[in-house]
Amino acid sequence: MNSPGLCRDGEDRNGKFRMCITQVLPNFDVTSALAFDSVFVFEKKYEDVSKESVTSYISAADNLLVKRLRLEAQGRVVLSEELSGIIKK
């Protein structure tokens, strides 16, 4: 799974879903000091269209979830989360 259009089906506690790669962003700036290369955008939509969908931005190189959006059935964002910093040890 490494290019837009690739999908997989699954099921979780909310029901059956399809998760697809919608974009591969060459770079993604979270803040002016925090940027990532090769960010995959995944969209998870449920078979039951009344369920919320989730869009996740994942850094391929760092294997980090850098942003997640939860959208109601009509497409309005109901929750937005972003990575705000990284502390390396």
C-alpha cells in the first residue's frame, strides 16, 4: 500500500469499513518548526454512511500519526488532532 487509490476492507466495533490512500504528500508542515516528508493520507469510511469517517495523515519515514480528522456523515469536521512536538531521547 504505497500509492493513492489502494484500499483495504476491515471491520471494527463501529462496523465494516473501507480504508483508502487518498494522497501521498511530498511534505507536510505541522508547524513552522515541525515538518515531515512523504506523508500518506488515509480515509476510513464505514459501510453505514451515517457513521463518522476518519482521515489520518501518517509520516512514512517516521511511522507517526501527524494529524487526524474525524468528520460527520455530511463532511463537517467534528474533531481535529495534530502532533505538536517531538521529544527525542
